[in-house]
Amino acid sequence: MKHLTVSLFVLLVFTASVSFGSGVGIDTKKILMDKDREMAKASGEKGILMALYSFMTGDAVLLPEKGHPICGKNTCEKLMKPGDIKEREGQLQWEPLFADVSAAGDLGYTHGRFERPTADSSDNKKINYGYYATIWQKDGQDNWKVAFSQGLLLLKDLEPKPIDKKIDWEKTDEKTREVITTERSFAQYSLEKGTPAAFYQFITDTGIALSVGGPPRTKETYAKIITAQQEQEKKSNTPKSTLEWEPVFSHVAASGDMAYDYGPYKYTATDANGNQQTGYGYFVTVWKKQPDNRWKFVLDAGNVSPPHH
């Protein structure tokens, strides 16, 4: 979640982790991997957006590469009507590299790598690579469906509206409150100690963070970033940056060991000359309860978007 690329305004990070306390066996995780591959195959046959649509829950969220989230199957259906959408979105091939499932077997996630063939105006062809994350939920018929998709939808002109929902604390159960409180603590730690320090503090030892335009980051990556920042701070006129975010939705598995949330973020950077740049986007975070009963994130992903307001 919380995203700020070193080069711009986005440090997008996303995470994978070891399964803790899961009563779900390897076979269940394999089923989830196979479901992801099934969706990838469908995208080659009928297009990315159509494939995602066919696997979505009714209120699933799709996070485009650049833009506001697509919330719900009805919104997605309206966007599929233009006849040229498959041509505009291009081709995408992906392969899941990891899956994990809650102990209750009702919530899980996959993440992996995609390849996208492209060509410039002179028809010079190349392959672009990237990473994606998908959160899956069981529906009422015991089928795995996409609850949240990040990284696969590369259309830039869908123009959905900013998310305007907020969490109703009074209607939120105790388990969900735990996750929301942890997410908010994560955000506050980022403001007080710096974003790399916050990610280092809240990521699991085996977690990963998918960053925009680069390979996934790990806890070790953040340790190196912190060291580099400490060296930089010894110099005068060190650039400053802040990352702010707030969850607007959270869901916890029935077993209480896995959860996810999402919401908007704002990144502000001020260079040594006092020039300020601001970037916006949305994050999604997958959390796992650890043996010490604390929540830590195993996946944090997101995108860049136009301003939220």
C-alpha cells in the first residue's frame, strides 16, 4: 500500500509471506494458483477486462495502472461496452508465483509476474515486465472469486470516479477494527519515522513489496534504504517526503488470521530547493496475524491516479 516511486511520487509496495497458523493444505493453495492461471488463459481468449469481469465478486475492486478504482461488477460491465476495448488494452500474459490462503479457506491471495508485448511508432517490438497481485474470496457456492485485482488492468482511459466511501466504525466488528487500527498505526509511523522505516517495521520477514517500475521489495530492501537515507541525512538540504493514507474498506477471514484493506494515499516530496511535488494513488494491503498475535502485512500494492479531490 502506500506507494511512492523513488523516481516520482510512488513507492508502491506489495508483499508476499509465509503461511502462519493455516489449516489449509498445499492442495488448496494449488487450487488458487490454478484459478489464477485459468483467468490468465481467459484473458488471452477474450481480453483482460472481460476475463477479470467473469471472475469478479459483485462488489470486487479493480485497480487500473493509472486511474481511480473500478468498484463493482456493474461499473465494470459498463466499461466493457466499447467495441475497441480489447484492442486498446493490448495483450498480457501472467503467471502466479505464490499463493496463500486463510485457515478458514475463505480468503486468499496470489501474486506473480506479467509480460506485455509492445511496439513503438517504428514497430520496434519489446517485452515489458511487471508484477501483479490478486485477492480472492469464496462466494456462497464455494467458488473462488476475485475480490481485488492490482497490476493487470493497463487501460488508462477508463475514467471511473474517485472512491468516496469511509469506514463506519460503529458498524465494524472487533476483528476488523484490529486491522484498521494496525493500518492507521502503520500510516502514523510513516509520518513520524519515515516511509521506509514504517515498511520495515510492519512487513513480515518473508513479505515482499511490489514497486512500480522495479522488482519486489523485501524487508532486507527496506533495511538498505534506511541505511542509505541515514547517510543522506548527514548532508545538508536533504530532500523531504511524506506519505499519507487511510483505509476505506477492510475484510477479515472467518478464521481471523488473514485480512485485506484498501484506500487512497497522497505522497508529497520537497526537494533541496523547496520545490514540492504531490502524487496520488490507491493501495491494497494483505495482512497476516503472526505467532505473537500482531498483524503484519504480507502484501502491499497500489497504483498512481489523478487527484482524489
